Amino acid sequence: MIHGRDEHEAQRKLRQVYHDCQIIECICHHGSVRVPVASFEEVANLIVR
């Protein structure tokens, strides 16, 4: 997934890395679902295990 403010910016970022690439398919995800942020305690519990 390439993140950008819009489709044009995402394609520009992709072409900075892959100069002459051909984009076969583009699917825009507007306001995609984010994973909840872990608390300090949750992270500490993972490290201690």
C-alpha cells in the first residue's frame, strides 16, 4: 500500500522508487480503518513475556 493525500500523490511516490513502472490496478482507501494504539502497559506485557 502506498500512502498519499490522493491518488496522484501515491502514484508520484511509487514512481520515485520504481521509475518506469506500469500501474495495473489502483484501489483508493479513503479513511481506512486504523488499528487501535497499544497502551504502555500492553507493550510492556509483550516485552516481559
